[in-house]
Amino acid sequence: MMKPITPFQALQRIVEIAGSQSAAARGLGVPQPTFWKWLQSSKRLPAEYVLLAEELFGVSRHDLRPDIYPRNHPPAPEEQERWIGIDFAAPGRERAGYVTVSGTGGAR
């Protein structure tokens, strides 16, 4: 298992992989001075670019923004394990007027 790196180190890793700040900025669709500002002042990638950066440069979203994508967050449950409905055991809830629906077909 790889040791986690800081968001700043992850941003620097993007530059290494891309070859330059200009190439990294082009890949993310921003001007080079914007990318420079991220490196110099904020030291992290804005949230709206994290998934694209992961796809383009292979740097993990967990390293780029651990505040948004923590490593210890459990995965989403499988569709069969999800519970969709009304908690009839909750105080003040009665069955009258409610319809039980089975096989929602992915409707949320």
C-alpha cells in the first residue's frame, strides 16, 4: 500500500506527469497562470478539476482532495442492499395511506 501524499505533493505530481505546468493546465482546460496560482497559494486543486485530473494524469482523487474523497469512506451499497421506503416503525407513522412498492427499477 502506498503512503498517502499531501494535496500539494499530488498537485506537484501532476506537473511531473504532464511534463510542465503549461501541459497540466492545458489538460485541465485552464490558463497556465491559474495552475501556477493553485501551486503557489492554495496548494490544492479545486474540487471541480479533481476527477478530470485523476483520469488524465492518474493521480488519485484521495491524494488530491482527501477532504472530499477520504480513503476510509465506505463504498456505496449494492442495489440489492439499498433500502428505499418509509420507516413505518418511526413514531407517528401509520400504514394507512401508504403504498408498498417493490422492484423500483432503480428509481430514486
